Amino acid sequence: MATTDEVIAKTAPSGLINHNLIDREIESLCDGMVRYEKRPARRRDGSVADGLYNAWIVLNNPKQYNSYTTDMVKALILAFRRASVDREVNAVVFTGAGDKAFCTGGNTKEYAEYYAGNPQEYRQYMRLFNDMVSSILGCDKPVICRVNGMRIGGGQEIGMACDFTIAQDLANFGQAGPKHGSAAIGGATDFLPVMIGCEQAMVSGTLCEPFSAHKAARLGIVTDVVPALKLDGRFVPNPAVVTDRMLDEYGRIVHGEFKTGAAYKEGLAMIKGGEIDLKPLDEKVEELCAKLLETFPECMTKSIEELRKPKLNAWNANKENSRAWLALNMMNEARAGFRAFNEGTRETGREIDFVKLRQGLAKGIPWSEELVESLMPGAKK
């Protein structure tokens, strides 16, 4: 009886059709701000599976916390398509460069300087954004979000579109919409109620308060959490977070919440004095990739297609009208919010005076360029 290797050598056809959309390298589409890498796939015993790979799609804009520009969005669409049709690819690892951020969403500099006040242009951008999210949800390979740092705003949305999430425990999660002139309708309002329930989805989508990787795991949007901080050569859990079940001063159970007051400041000081090492994160990602490798590939694809449907159905039901609303919103609240974030400083803050705005709108004042200018951080009130 022939071995499997002999059968492959004898029957593998030549001249396979290339189903990829483009022949150019992904990096060439956005000045290297999205990297596409094929890394050898490994079995659970650590041995390399010859001829098989995991595709790593890396957001490479660390100076701006891996926020995505329009060109990066285009590159991501094509990157997920490339991984989807590559016969050699086992799984996709979606991550960011560095250890500060996976992704903080759309590039607010580009939003403020180009899209603010141009709803027709932003609608075109949001079409690309929709296609990016759909390319993740429609990838024929399982997608793992490797959370190397903050996953905030649109970064949280594209992260939740993935099938699995492995996070280092210094990472923060959350939305930013109503604090910066938008609504989390690029996926969060679709995915959060499905994944964590309506009440906690409401908290995240409206209050925009960041939460820890440990809380994200408890809520159910993280598969696993690993330490990243080394103190005196040993890995320790995030010292700024309560990682065990305990009662706070009101008798409430807390787990994965940020500490408060002096304890929080002490934790931040420990983080600053330690070393960040993402080796445990990479090991856990490789472990999951290895588990996925040792399955029937078509059964895996069908399984992820079916298991994605609650998210996919919610996403497809809302993405067009969400795109239209976000475009029109660029004429007023987004126009003010994105400019405030882009033009503000640590001293002035990066948010408008929400109370002043509400007081003005309560008196019926119209949105105008003069109003927007008066709302900018540091403007004379």
C-alpha cells in the first residue's frame, strides 16, 4: 500500500489555477503599513508541517497605534482574500505591530483632515470598511485575533469579526463612538449583543469605558488571556487589574476590573518598571493554530461558516444603513469629534465640551462652522 506522500507525489496536478485577485505583494499597496507573512505551520508537538503555513496579517502603523488608513483598509481586504484562497494556509493570525496596540480603529488624522465635512467621501470610505469586515467574516480559514495591545473603537469591531481572540493581559478593550462623534455601528452594535448580551453591550457601546483583557474573557469575547509583564524575570498578571473574584466596598463581585486610586497608580508604576514580553502570547497563538491544523479542512470551513452566522446575519442586516448614517454624521457631530481628537493635546484634552454643545442645541442653534470651531479643545468658551 502506498504512503500518503507517495499518493501526493503521484496524483498532485500541475498548473493549478490562481484564484487570488491580484499578483502584487500586499505591502506594496500601502507602503508596508499592512504586512502579509506566511509562517510555517507546526503540529502540536512543535514539528513543522512541510508545505503548510499560517498567514499573519499585521497592521504596521505603530506610531498611530495601528489605526487603519484608507489604503490599509484596501490592503486588508485583499490580504484576507489572499489567505482565504491559499491552499497552503491553515489559519489566519490578525495582529498589530509592537506591544502598545492591536488597533485603535480608523485613522483620526485622515478622518479629521479629509473626511470631516465630506459625507459623500466618507460614504465611499465606509463601503471599503464594510468590505473589510465582510472579508474577515467570509474568510474560508479560521481567523485568530492576536491582541498585542489596545483593541479600541474600530479595532474592537474588526477584532470581534474574528473567530478567536488571544490577548496579552495588559491590553484594553472597548468602544469610543459617542465620546468622539460617532456610533459603534461598524460592527460593535451588531456583534456585542450577540456575543456578550444586550445589557453589557449597552454599557460598552454608550459609556465608552475601556475594560481589561480579563474582563473581556469573562464577558466572552476572548478565548484566552496570557501575561505579558515580566518583573524580576518572572511573568506576573497585570498589576493594575483585579484578576481574581472578590468583593468591592459595596459587596459587588468584581473580576477583571481596573483597580482604583492608589492601587491603580501603583500597578501602573509596576508596569512602567517592568519588561513587556509577548512570547507567551505567541506560544498560545501557535498552540491554537496547531489545534486547528489537526482537523479536516473542509469540515473546519463549514463549521466556522455556520458558527459565524449570528454575527454575520446581524452585520448584513445593518451595514448599508449604518454606512449611510455615518456618512451624514460627518457634517455635524463627527466633524467636531474627530477634529477635536486630532487637534487636541494632552493639556487641552481631546474631547469637546459636551455640556456646552447640549446647551446650545437645546436652544435650537444650528450646526455651523462657527459652532464647530467653538467646540474645539482650547477654544475660548
